[in-house]
Amino acid sequence: MQRTPVPLFGIALLLAALAGFVDVLAYTSIGGYFASFMSGNTTQFGIGLGDSDWGPVFTAGSLLLAFLCGVVISAIVADAVRGPAHGVVMLSCTVFLVLAAILQMTGFTGLAVLSLAAAMGAENGVFSRDGDIRIGLTYMTGTLVRFGQRLANALMGTGSRFGWARDLALWLGFLLGTVLGAIAYRSAADRSFWIAALVSAVMTALLGIMARTRLLQRDEHIA
């Protein structure tokens, strides 16, 4: 990740924060389930299977499937675009978030959260190239592992002195998003879904503008 251009990494930080924000909306809306943290949903799915409790199996399984659908849709969209596809992929995320906001405002909370999960699956495709996710935006476990490994290398003098900084920044961005999400949901309730959609729309427009620069070339190497 060290060779990621600073403006592009700034976008990644904002998208990590958006993922944290959206995860809180899902968690607080239906309790105990996530829009981006699929490890947690897989755990809930497994517990449900082990206990023969089909409610958690259905809820967690639906979220896993919705997230996967978002990933697949973003990959198909990216493949259909010539040139940088970041903005178009982000547009698919925005569409899902707008749909989630509409569903939430009309009382379909379950479907709204499924749309949040699909949005997060799509968001992960923003920095995808040839099926390889170059910057993970929603799975912070891997980010923390890389932070720890790079910090250890820095302490031992075998790696970059500050190679850990960007992984820490991504995690902090996600954390900040969760804090803001909790505050927004407590103060704005269902309207907080529109906040997520608006932020995503702004990110979509920004990526569209950046697509006109060399920062978003499809063959750019992001380590």
C-alpha cells in the first residue's frame, strides 16, 4: 500500500469510514448483524446451524448472500467499463445505499439492511484490479494483521520505518466511521441512512472527477 498515491489513499480512508458508518446502521437496526463484517455474520450463521436456530441462519445467510451479490455486481460493472472503473463501481454502491434509505424510510428494515450489505460488497470493488482487492475497505482484521506485521518489521529494522502507518490510518478511519454512525443513528434515526447515501454520492462524483487524471488508471499498481 505504500505506493498508493496520497489523493487515492485519502479516498480509501473516506470509504473505510463510510463502511464503519454503514456497519453501525445495520447493527443497530436489526441487532447483532453487520453490513460489512462478514466474519461476524458467518459466526452468527454457524451458531444458528449448531443450535438449529433458523432465525439467525436466515438473517446471517441473507446478509452473506447480499454482500456476495454486491461483490459480483461490482465486478461485472467494472469489467463492462473501458478505462478507470472506480467511479462506476462506486455508483453501484451509491444505488444500493439510496435503495436502503428508501426501504428504511418505508418500514422495510430487513430489506434495507440487505441493501446495505450489497452496498458494502460493491464498495470493496472500488480498488479491485483483475479480481485482486488492492485496498481492503471493510475487513479490518486483515488491516490490523498487516499493521502488526509492519510494526514488528519496523521495530526489528527489517522493514520501512513507517510502513505500518497507512494500515493504522485505515483502521482508524473505519473506527471514526463507526463513532459517527452511532451518533448519527442516535440523533437522526432512519434519516441516517440518507447520510450514508449522500456521502457515497459525493465519493462517486469525486472518483468520477479523479478518473480524468492519471490517479485512476486501470493498470495502476496499488501495493
